[in-house]
Amino acid sequence: MSFLPVIRAAKLIHILLRAGFRIVRQKGSHVSLQHMLDITKKVTVPMHNKDLAKKTLLSILKQAGLSIQEFFRLLGK
């Protein structure tokens, strides 16, 4: 997992929006997103004022159905 970058939640939400997700709701410090075409894909991103843990990032990418390659392509690296 050391190959994953350290990013903040706001950046991850921006990447998920580019991947076809939309913000459904926000409750407290957690933002819920749902894919526009495949409504079975749902993710929740914690909007805390610190970097996301790599395990959390990996779990969110898995729930979103994004591969590591797709993630880096959307990230712009």
C-alpha cells in the first residue's frame, strides 16, 4: 500500500466526482456519494481536517470499483 499517495478527503471527493459519482448527502463530517449510472456503487468519505489513512483510501477505492490505475489516471499522475 505504500504506492498510494497521501491525500486529503476533499481531493478524493473531487476525483470521485470526475469518476461519475455525485454527492447524495452529508451528515456531520461524512459525505455520501453514489455513482450516477450504477446506483449500487455507494461510498462514504470522512471529511476530517487531516490526510486519509492509506487503508481508508484503499477501502474507498474498492467500494467505488476503481482500480489503482484508474485512480492515478483521475489524479493526474
